[in-house]
Amino acid sequence: MESNPNDYHISFFKPTTDSARRNRNMVIQLVLIWAIAIFGFQVSLKILEKPTPEAAWDIFQSVWGEIEAGSTDPDLLKKASQSALSVLGKVGQDICP
């Protein structure tokens, strides 16, 4: 068959007219801008993030060394159990909302 310029064959990858070529290029540019903006933002968040210290972990770390050494001070055991329970409570909230 002959190829007629008035055919309605439209291809995104091989545009036949100048306006179709400009539209394709604009779509490609917008998709690239979108991808760079989204993934660039995610990468910048990963680069700039700072770990948040957990207060319960700090308390547990300060007490655990003495508990391992054999101390049976009720205040130390109370602090260790409170910090462990607060962490377990947070984990339980994540699992069962």
C-alpha cells in the first residue's frame, strides 16, 4: 500500500509531523523533570536525614551495664523494665494499629 501523508497512523516513537515531534519531546521533557524532582527529593532526604535518638534506649544503655554486673538495685531494674516496655509498646502499635 502507498503511504499517504493524510493517513491517521500515529506513532509516539516515530512521529510523522513536526507538531507530533514537538509534543513527543515535550512529554519526554516533562517525564524527565518529574522523575528528577521525585527521585532527587528522595535522595536528598536520605542524604540529609539525621538519626533521632530514642530516650528509652539511652536509659536502657545506661542501666544495662550495671544489671549485667550483678546489681539488683530496684531502681535500676525499674528503669530497665520501663524502657523495655515502652519500646515493646511502640512495636506493638506498629503491628496492631
